[in-house]
Amino acid sequence: MEISTAVILGIIAIVVIYAILIYNGLVSLKHNVSKAWSNIDVLLKQRHDELPKLVEACKQYMKHEAGTLERVMEARSGVSKARESKDIQALGMAETALRQGLMNLFAVAEAYPDLKANESFQHLQTRISGLENSIADRREFYNESVNNNNVRIEQFPDLIIARQFSFKPFDLLEFSEEEKSDVNLKSLFD
């Protein structure tokens, strides 16, 4: 009888250790999603701080393009609100509007040779373009982290631990179909 008790205790110990490993893995995935979001948040904040400088540099040259500048600032505000509320779906929509506004702003700037030659404008354009690329990279890492988390909490036996400890799925950061489609450059110059 002592052997069967030892076997039962051994099986219980293996099950407990396995459950602990699953729990720790799920915690790690959850924190990866948080870390990925923090990386995006830092870049969004940096871009948020740079956009007024870009608009100010453009205002000096583009007096007839006030609507373009206003749309960029409105979109900036929308991104800021969505970022602060951590509303991933609203952030995707606001990002689409901001990216389109920036595209329009850079396209309109082509018509102002003095602005294009302005060192401050060139620096800000390069900085914001770099931030855009970094945001795209971080968005990919965030979505991969979210996907790993969401798949893992639905897989057996992990879902038992996930449900027991209330692990939740996260939303992917997605952009609209409009942003993913090809840009109609002709419409920007009409």
C-alpha cells in the first residue's frame, strides 16, 4: 500500500508542477502583451509631441492649406484619446485618420519648395516617418503577442488554468481597409 500512496503522491506532484508551469507561461504571455503595448504607447507619445512642431513649421508656408493642417491636428487628438483610454479599436480608426492626414500634408508640401527646403520641416518629416515605421514594427510585435496569448488561453489544458485564474483575450491592433489599400496619389494632387 505504501507504493500506491507514493505513486499517487508522485502523480499529484507532477500535475501540480505542470499546472504551475502553465500558469507561469500564461502570466508571461500576458505581460508580453503589456510590454508590447507600452512600446507602442511610447512611440505614439513621441509622435504626438512632434506633430504640433510639424504643423507649426508648415503654417508659415501653407496659409492656404489650413484644412489639411486642422485634419492632422484633429486626428492627433483622436489618437491621443484612444491611446489614453487604451481602446485598441478606436486607436486603429484614429491611426488611419492620422496617417491619411500626414500623407495629405506631405503631398501638399510638395507644392511649397521653400517648405520642402526648410531644415526644420525636413528634420520633422524624417523624424515622424521614422516614428511611423517604428510604430508599424511595434504593432506587428503587439499583434503577435496578443495572438500568442489568445491562442494559448484557448488550448487544452491551458484553458483550464486560464479560466480558473480569469486570463482574458486581448484585441488586435488593426487598421481600416482604407489604410491597407493602395494610395491614390492622383487624388492627393487634384
